[in-house]
Amino acid sequence: MLDKIYINTIAERLRVKDWQVENCLDLFADGATVPFISRYRKEKTGGLSDVEVSQVKHFQGIYEEMAARKETILNTIAEAGALTPELEKSIADCVESRVLEDLYLPYRPKKRTRATVAKEKGLEPLAQAMLEMRLFDPEKEALRYVKSAATATAASGSGPQGSSASGSGAAAELTAREALDGAKDIIAENLSERASVREMLREVFRRRRVCAKATKAASGNPEADKYRSYFNFSESLQHIAPHRLLAILRAEEEGFLNLEIDADPEKSSWQLYMELCKDKKRPSQALANELRSACDDAYKRLLEPSISRDILKEAKEKADVASIAIFGDNLKQLLLAAPVGQKRLLAIDPGFRTGCKCVCLDAQGNLLYHTAIFPHPPQNEKVKSIQAVSEMLEKYQIEVIAIGSGTAGRETGEFIKRVPKSSDIKVFSVSEDGASVYSASEVGREEFPEQDVTVRGAVSIGRRLMDPLAELVKIDPKSLGVGQYQHDVDQKLLKEKLDETVEYCVNVVGVNVNTASPYLLSYVSGVGPALARNIVAYRVANGDLTEREQLRKVPRLGDKAFQQCAAFLRIKGGKNPLDASAVHPEAYGIVEKMAAKLGVPTAQLVGNESLCQQIKPEEYVSEQFGLPTINDILKELKKPGLDPREEASEFAFADDIRDIEDLKTGMELPGIVTNVTAFGAFVDIGLHENGLIHASQMGVKGLAVPSQVLKLHQKVRVSVLNVDLERRRIGLRLLK
């Protein structure tokens, strides 16, 4: 269990009670997962949402790492004999890694610095006297340290520049000015390592602007063109948009921009001087001049570079969190996209020169047949292709056609319109993002070892229309085209968010234990890859499961795993109708009591809204099951196993728009949102190029928050604002 100070901090950050955090941590320690806790332990957590429970888990990891770091730091300082009760308490009370590292900085083992060289020469007492304002004439006082410094240098075997020296030679080389400069090096390092000074300057820097200038490498370099708007850029760090900050940081890394924070060196140096003089008597003018010089050096040489890095890192961390949140929201919408369900399907991966790969799938997504047609240039085998498609539609009783949205997607859609077919057959455009990744992946090879990548890609397109969630969990989320600067953000944090999002989506929908792939099963609460393979192996060896209790017979699926996963695994048409619902097996007894009181069999109660309306939930509250859980059970009984996803519907692009050159300002067009970012939303209007609705063009006053206005795959109407033919860019405005 985390220390109380961390629990208090988590509670404050999430604006919840300490006991809610403590109970979450207890449940985690007992092996519970986020989906299970947020759904089935509401009484324990006070009804924390899945997002809040995930945040508790996130901060738990951060503070466990901090606790281990504190132990290392305390041991290091203690071994150096510098640990005081006050310092130990300051470290123990610390809840921010930045502050912790500031406290440790003076004691951290470091390379040989100008200050350590000065200390080797015996100049530390001179520096201390200057800091304590005990000197009137610094240069005169420094004369007293020339001999002792020379002696110390001789004893250490190194001169002022690191060369060997003897006593008299060193005394001749070292002057009072050099002794004074060495003392100032000690003062500068002392200042730069003070936690209060560093935090004071951070506050200054946080309120300043970040400035970007183009480097020589950017001049005439086509790779730098995408950063052109930042070649002479300045914006407040407090207000800079996450995508702009990530862009300029990437450009700096690529060598196209120089960045700096426009803090005032003179003002900052004066603040350092005031820090030195705080609570001390006024220094002489000569001493004041030396101390000001030490402050200038401390700021320019030690503090400004370090604090700039700290603040840019801090700003990037905030930008990372914002960008990753957008990625998570987009991924959630993508995974929860409307499925067409179990339909006999023809999937087409379009292409020009290489043709269109066609696959026929049965209602369970099994591959029945594949071939290639060539209806487009250069072959132009339109008649032959129409005949081939017609034969597939008839032979495999196709109900739905899925067409990849990539190269030749629009042209293939036009071709399919000319194929004679039943009006009942629906045609869908399906995003191809990630299909090629799946095709070449280990998962793709395992599922279709004897098929080439083109067949696998077409199957993926078809299956993601049937059930986007079941198919997309096989693909790295970063390959799905719904992120913002996903390669620039903290990869550990990104993975944590994406895994959490996939886990949420899988468990909120629920999984058919008898049809799910091992990849889908692995995301079920409490399962994981090994148990997923065991479930599939058990299914293959023993046939479909008919009741949830059979899960206990799966090798290595013990009581704890059963508790975590059972309610998220559904069995349709089994012995117990509750096994097809989200009611947890531990609550079956409550449902049986409800049915008994109504005088009906349990099976008659499940799915009967009128009977459920007669139940008074407060009558079934117990020490184990509170009112939130009873209400959840009743909600589930009314509509057991309800899929929260919408039903897929067809969509048609404008017939008269084939190329970006066909666009005219003011045109109104239908489109589908393909990605939502902090600065706007990208929309597919049926061309190879997506258009952009900037945040300022979303029909709200000022700059909109795009994710609050539009969602992934939302059908919209837009008007064309501008068309940049040279850069192939389309500006759009959202219409109501």
C-alpha cells in the first residue's frame, strides 16, 4: 500500500475521497482489474468511473517508482554523511519528482566542475565568507587564500589548469583575482543547486514565451517546408497549443529550428542576487559587485540552460498528456464504431495496376474464396470484372460489400454501382488504415499461413466492417491513423493509454466466448494472452461452452481469474439466460430471489421490462450488494447483453467530385470524419486528399474544442473554404 501522503495527493488530484483511493488500491492488490472494479465494485469505490479508477492505477505506478527513488536518494545522502532530520523530512514529504531531484541535486555524485576544482584549492571558506557577507574588501581578503590555495594545489598534485605543480610554483601562478573567481564558481554552483532558486526561476520561465528561429539547415531544404510557419515563431508557454509545441520540438530535434525561452537574463540575475542578500546585512559595493558577477555566471552558465530544459520538458509532458487523450478518445470511437454484424460479405482491397483483391467471407468471417479483378487502367477489364463480381454475389449469397477507402477506393465504388445486384446488398467504404500492418504481422500469418499479404489485407477490411472491435484489436493502435504526433509523445504513457482504451472497449461491449479470437479474448478483464489461448484450446477440444461455470475447467483459470472475467464473457443460447448478460455470476442469487418473489422462472424475468418495473431495488440491498449494483442488475435484466454500439449505415459521397481540381469554393459536400485533433478534424469527402475543418470553422464562437463538436466516423456536411492545388490541401467549414 502506498504511503498516506501519496493517497492524499491522488485524492486531491482526482477530487475524490481518500477512502475511495485506498479501496481501489486494496482491490488492485487483490488482483482486480479496472473494468471489474468500475463495474462490479461500485460500493467499494464510491462509484468511481473507469477513467477515475484508471487514473488511480496510473498514479499508483508513478508513486511506487517515486518511493523507490526516495529510498535510493536517502541511502546515497546518508552514506555521504550529509543526511539531516530536516532534509529527510523534506524528502519524505515530497510528491513531485522535480522537487525531489532538486533536493537531491547538491548531494548527487557529479563530474569534476569548476566549483570542485576551487574547493580542492581550499577556496570554500572564502566563498562562505562572501555568502555570509563577512567581507568588506573581497580582493584584499582573497590574498589570505592565495598561499593556502597554492599549498592545497601542491598537495593535490595539480595546478589551476590541472597541471602538476609544486608549492612555490603554484603560489606564483595563483593570484588574488583567480582565488576570488574560484570562490565565485563555488557560489554560482551553490546557487544553481538551491531548490528554492530553481523553483523560483521555473515560475518565471513558465510565464515567458517560447521562441523559434530557423537554422541554416532549414534554408532551401524541402524537408523543412512543413515547419515553415514556425521559422519566426513566438508564443506564450502558458497558451501554446499542444500540437504546435510538439511540432517545434520535433523541428528542433531534426535541426531545422533553434528554440529558446525569452526570460530576461538581467532581471533573473537580479532575483538571484536578492536571494543571496535575503535576511543578511547590506554588503559593501565591492562585495556586491562580486556577488552580482557570481549571480550572472550562475544564471547564464548553470541555471538558464537547465531551467529552460526543465520547462520545455514540463510543457512537453502536458502536451503529451493532451495529445494522448485525443488519441485515446479517437481510438475509443474507432473501436466502438458501428458493426454490420454477422453477414455474408464481399471485401475488396482496391488497386489500379495490381488490380482489386476480392475475398468472400461467411457470416463468421471465415475465408471462402479469393480472386483478383482488374476493372481500372491500365487493364480496363470492366466486363470481365462485372461478371466475376456477379458470380461471387450469387454463389456466396453476399449480403454486404466492403470497399477499402485507399487508392482506387472511390473508383472501385463507382465500378460496383454498375454491377447488377439486389437492392438489399449494402455497400460500405471501410478505412484501410492498419490493414497492411495486419497483413504482414505475426497475427496475420498465424491466421492465414497459406495466403499472401493481399488476401490477408482484404480479409481485414471485410472483418472490420463486420465487427470493428474484434478485428482492430489485432493491429497496433498507432497504425490506425487516429493519433496526433503519436511518435513524438511519451511512448510509455501512450501505450498505457491505448492498452487501457482497448481494454475498456472490449469489456464494455462484452465478448462471445464461443466465437472470439484469442486476440480479442486477451483483452478481457483478468484473462491475458496465455489464458486466452487456453480458452480457445478448451473450446476446440470440448466444443462450445454452454454455461459460464465451464470456464473453471479451463487450465490455469482459477477462482480469481473467473471472478474478474466471467461477467464480460457471454454465452448465447446457453443453459442459463443470465450467462448471455453482464450480470455477474456472484449476483445470480439476487436475480433468482427477484424472480421467486414475482412468482416466475428466472428465464422469464430476463429481458422482460414490465416484470423488471415491478421490482423494488431497495428490497435487495445487502451488506455485499448496495443500491448501485442492484440498479445495474435491473438495467441489465431489462436489456440483457445490449451492445452499446450503433448499427452501421450506408453513406454516399458526392457523385460529381472525382478529383481535388473539381472542387470550388462554396461547394457543399457530404463527408465522414476520419481523425480529430487539437486543431481541427480531417474529413473524407471522397477524394484521395482529406479536407481539414479547422477549430475556428466548426460553427461555434471562437476556437472550438474539436473533440467536443465532432466524433470519429461522424457523417457531416461541409462547405469548401479554400483549395491549395500545389500543396494538395483542402480547407472546409462545418455546416449545421
